[in-house]
Amino acid sequence: MVLVLTFGVVLLVTVALSGLAARSVLSTALVFLVAGALVGPGFLGLIEVSPQGPLVSRLADLALFTVLFVDGGRLSVRELRAGWRLSGRALGLGMPLSLVLVAVAAHFLVGLSWITALLVGAILSPTDPVFASAIVGRDEVPLRLRRLLNIESGVNDGLALPFVLIFLASASGTETGLGEVAVELVLGVVLGITLPLVVTALFRLPVLGSEPKLQPLGPLALAIVLYGLCHYTHANAYLAAFSAGITLATVAPEPSQAFEHFGDLISELTKFAAVLVFGALLTPAFFTGTTPGEWAVALLSLLLVRPASVLVSLWRAGLPRRERYAAAWFGPKGFASVVYGLLAAQSGIVEAETVFELVALAIAVSIVAHSMSDVPVSRAFDVEPLAGLPDDDQPNRPATADVEAATDHHTEGDAQR
């Protein structure tokens, strides 16, 4: 009950400060992170949590599932096709490059074995726009940039999972089970597509239909059923959640839109609860116990590896410079990395403690840096270009980028030209 009371008090404070947070660098996620650290065993000791405990892993798992389902509900198949040209670059080239570069840093700066270093790279390769919500949720940010970050973050969680499991199994000396991993991933996608199709078909029967007031509860019920099915069938719940949201937005746009605001609130609640509990793990002993090499890897993964990987993958993609730099910076580490880091912490491998320290450190720094910079960066896109002054990259943009910009109804100078 102490945890419940703490969550309620911090939530009340966050709501009271949310107006200020929307206008400044103050972050609501940061409020919960700091509150969790204060009530945790490192300071007040009101709650006791451990990386090996079920509370942290279950909350992170539920939060990631909820966020992916809600984010998927914003993307229909048509929007995915429109945004895949750019997000495909980030996923196909930027993500593997990020994985390898983080592994190289972890091997040489921390002294991890190559297999364990690759595990760290796989854990930190997914991104999460939850901690940069102003970027993907503000109309002044170009739609193609929002699509790029949203699609990339929704898909890369599932893409990273096979590598996490393979490297984790290799580090522990067990069988990798590639076939089993593939079945779980495919089954997750199948369940995520099939269940919304079946439910939508049933709701279209003449005798069935939802009252407008209760319509937002339909997608919520579907998500709950899907979550339970995934855990009973061992299907990949994260791919299932994202594909279910996309399928629902495609075949049933009206219920999906009715659920959007309600879903955002549920997503925020689960996110805040997970961040509060995660913050309780960040004790003074945790920070003082980390080595300079671990700090170097965490900072390099955010300040150098992610930006360089994305800039390379988006080279000659026809994006204006501002959008390229924004995409390169906003690769926050979130719930996927928390969940995968907890898998490593509970695996019993030799270097499990070091792996979790690296991952937790990178996530904590990312929450602070990205959630405090999303509002200023998003506001920069609301500045109209000066008349007569060309934007940096516009004259050389390929025709495909102009077509995509026109499709997205941008009001920026490049689309007008």
C-alpha cells in the first residue's frame, strides 16, 4: 500500500505540474524517476525493490505492451507505407550499426566478453518515443519525422528480441533455440493481426454493436485478451501489441480513434508506474558503484552511437537537416531495454550485474536527457522560415521526398516549394 500511496501522491503532483512541463524542460517522466529514487531503499526506504523481483519486470512488461498497442493504433497500413521509406533505413542499417558500435565500446571500455558485449548492444538498440512524447505528439513537428520515430520504435523492440535471446543463451552456454524464437515472433504477429480481425467481424454482425459511450472499452478489452493469450501461448507480446494496434486502426478506424485519448491515459499511467519502480533501483550505491568505463559506454551510446548510426542510415534520404538531426538525437532508451535488461539480470550469467548496471545507467541518463529536450526541439519546428532564405538541404532534395512531404500536408518551406 505504501507503493500505491506514493504513486497516487506523485501522480497528483505531476498533474499539477503538467502545465509547466508542457511549456518548459521539466519532464513528467523525470518527476516519477526522481520520486522513485527518493522513496526507494537508497534514500527513504519506503519501498523495497530488486532487479530480480517480479514487481519490476511485470510492470515494465505491462507498460511496454500498453505503449506499443496505443502507438500502433495511431498507424494504419496506409500510414506505414507512407513512412516506411525512412523508418526502413533506420531499422535496416541504423539499428544493426548501433548494436555493433555499443558492443565494441562495451568490450574495450568495460572488458565484457564479445558475446556479453553484443548482448548489451542488442538490449540498448531499441528506442522508445514515450520519453520524447512531444516529438511524436505535436502537430508542429513534421509528420514524416513523427512517423519515422514512431514506426522505428514500435518495430525495433521486436526486432531486437531475437538477438537478445540468442546472445543471452550463448552467454549462459545453453541452446540458442532459433526455431523457438522464430515461432514466438511469428505467433505474436499472427495473434496481433487475427484477433482484431475476428473481433471486428463479430462486432459488425447485425445483433452486435457497442454503445458510443462504451466504444473506447472495446479496444481495451481486445488488448487485455491479447496480453493473456500471448502469455499462455508464449507468443511475442510486443509484436502482437504493435501489430494489433495497426490492424485495428486499419480495419476499424472509428473504434481506434475513440480509444485514442483513453488509451493515451492508460499508457501514461503504466509508464509512470514503471518509471517510479525503476527509479527505486537507482540508489546512491548504484551510481557510486559504476565504473568510469560503464559511464563512458552509457554516454557514448546516447551521444555518439545513436546519432552517428541514424545519420549514416538517413544519408541522401532527402530529409532537411533539422529533421535528420532531430531523428538522430531522439533515440531514447525505454521499456524494451528495461525488460531485456531485467532478463539479463535474472539469467544468472557471469556478467549479469555489469550488464544490468550498463543498461540501467543508459536508461536513466536517457530519461533525463531526452524527456527534457523534447519540448524545446519540437518548438523549433514551429518557427517559420525567413522569406527569401533557402533551407540548408532543400535545393538538392530528391523528388520522392517532395512527394512524401506533399502527401503529409506539411506547411514548411520545402513542401511549399
